[in-house]
Amino acid sequence: MLKLERECNIPTDRRQTGFTLLETLVSLIILLAVSGIVMTGMMQLMQTQGTIANRTECGHSHDERNFQRRTARRGYGRQPRDHHGGLW
């Protein structure tokens, strides 16, 4: 052994610890695949939620108009007007 190695306590075994390039690439590929699956599911969920929200909104406005018509016919409140300014 060299005198310098003994004084600095440098190990003679030169193995390096850590991950190899192949291990890192495999883990990144697995991470990418899982992320793709999760993102696909999230996109489908967002599309479904948008469809449900649109249906709910359309149904709500229809029910609100029916309520306004019924209350106006019974003499409560004011008579609702259609889009052209006329009465229903």
C-alpha cells in the first residue's frame, strides 16, 4: 500500500455505492407508466364531472322556471318574462 493511502484511510476496495444507470432507467420507466395511468384516470374523471355538472345545471334552470311559473300563476311574486320580454 502507498503511504498516502494508509495516512488518509482510503479504502483499497474501489467499489462505489449507489444506483446503477440501468436501475435508475427502469425505475423512471415504471414511474412514467404509473403516472400515465393515473393521469388517464384523472382526465376521465374530470370529463365525467363536467358532464354531470352540465346536466345538473340544465335541470336546475328548468326546475327554476317551472317554479317561477307556478308561483306567478298563484298570484305570488311577479310574472316571469321570457327571453323576448313577453309573459309566459
